[in-house]
Amino acid sequence: MKTKTFLLSLTLLFGLIIYPLNTVTALESSSAVTDTTVTAVTFADLSSDQETAAAIQALADAGYVHGYPDGLFHPDNTITRAEFIIIANQVFNLQDTAQTLTWPDVKSGDWYYTHLAIAAKAGYIAGYSDGKFHPKDTITREQVCVLLDRLANITALPMTTKISDKVSPWALSSVEKVISNYIWTLEDNNTFRAKDAATRAEVCLALAPFIYTDDGDGGTTGGGTTGEPEVDINATIDKVVAILQNRVLPTMTTAAQREIINDICDSMESYQADNSFDYKSVAEETYEKYQDLPEDDREYLKKQVTLYVPTLDLLALADFFGLDIEE
């Protein structure tokens, strides 16, 4: 059996971790990576924004979100508190229902009761000061940030830009974590619209980076991209390096794991400084270090990378750098 070796950027090294060599039988271009992991778009009304469309598709492919009877997704529709919890429970694989709910506006026969019980048991939801939960209220953008922070225990990164519009004091820390980790970003004039109702598309964009699914061969699958994304390569590299250094690196448990993460960051920054930098050779060397790790250490490093670094960014960089195969 012929051995195939990927010669690619340091970011594509993650592709080797996420999509192992032994699961790939024929690759002729970078688009083949997408073709093996992402199904065709099934909703005709998806946003023209590549990242948002890919996030929706990732959750739809996983079975966590669905379209309407008209066959469309309606990405701009709002979403209720109960609906968000149902999706979030699935993304984070929460299942324990050993909890009795006492909110007077939540009844045991309600279609969302079980999922609210799961969320209450997990400890990431609470009611209002009036003693009710208000499951049918639309969920606001700042509420999404707070719940996501509780679910993922998001690490606070330095905020380089000040939010210009109003955020509730109880939500500010979580909103800043979401923004500084590029899960959501500030809009025109550095506004965030914290009190606006979150849309279905925005919820998918927030949850897609946290999809982690074992594919049975030691790899992982998650949100992907379709078509040819337009990428600000330097901005994307800056984003990925910041997440690796501030979120992934502190979770590494061995010096060898930390060396691999540092090698990846150093190489991407070297490419930014000099586009002739031989990232392919360094990628091969770094992948060899990864292969030399004990299996448990490899799995832990892989899981942390796929948990914290949005797959959408990795695939966007993969498309930019391209893929060569050496027999």
C-alpha cells in the first residue's frame, strides 16, 4: 500500500490531526478535503457570508438544527430560550436529566421540558427574578454569550477594542470573552447589539466551533466550508495564533505538546513575515513530533485544538495554502 504524505502549511497540520491519512484514499486538490467531510448545502436561503453558511451547514449535518416545512432555513428568524438550550445540549453532548424543575411556567408535559431539565442539571441555566424561566421568550445575544461561557468555560483574552454600545453588567464579562475569542465579532462602529434577539444564523455561528465528533478512526469532523472562501490570510493567521497561544497552550500537559503548539505558532508567524518561508518542511517535522507523542497525549492535543480553534478557520487556511501529495 502506498504511503501518502501531505506537504502543506502548518495550519494544514491540523488537517492531518482532524482528518487522518488513513481515512483519505484519493486527494487531488484542497477542495477534496472539503468534499470528504461536508455535504452539499441543502438550504437555498443560506447567507452569502461563507463562515455563517458553513456554520449553519455544520449544525444541520450533525442533526442539531433543521429547516422549515418550506425547505428553507430562515437564518434571520429569532430563536427562543428553550430552542437554544435544545441545540446547545446536543452540541455539548449533555444528557443527564436527573433534575426536577420548579419554574411555574415550565410543565412536565412541555416538549422542551426534558432539555431544560438537562440544562438545569448541568448548571448553565437559571430563571428570572420573577421566579419564572420564560422558555418561549426570544434569547438575546448577551444571553447567548452568558450561556456559552457557562457551557464552555471560555478563557478571557485581552480586549483590544472597546464595545461602543450598551451591554448589561451581568453579561459584560461573557460578551467580552466571546468577542476576544472571535466566536462573534464587533460590528460597525464597534457595536455588539447585546440586547437584540439572536438569530438562528448567529446561534449556529456561536455553537459551530464547539462541535466535536469522533469519526471512528481517531479523527474529528465539524463545521466545514463550501466553494472558494475569500480569506484575509493575515487576519486569520493572527486569530488562530492568538487562540493557540492564549487558550490551547495553557491546557497542554507535557513539554512535547507545548513544543508542537509553539512550532505551529512560530511557523505561521514566520510565513507572515516572509512568504517564501519553507513552511512545508517545518510542517512535516512538526507532524513527526506529533506522531511521536504517546497516543493519549496525541488525542488530548487533538481534542484541545479542535475544541478551541474554529474548524472554519482551519479549512479556510487549508484552501488558501493548497494541498500537494507526494507518493
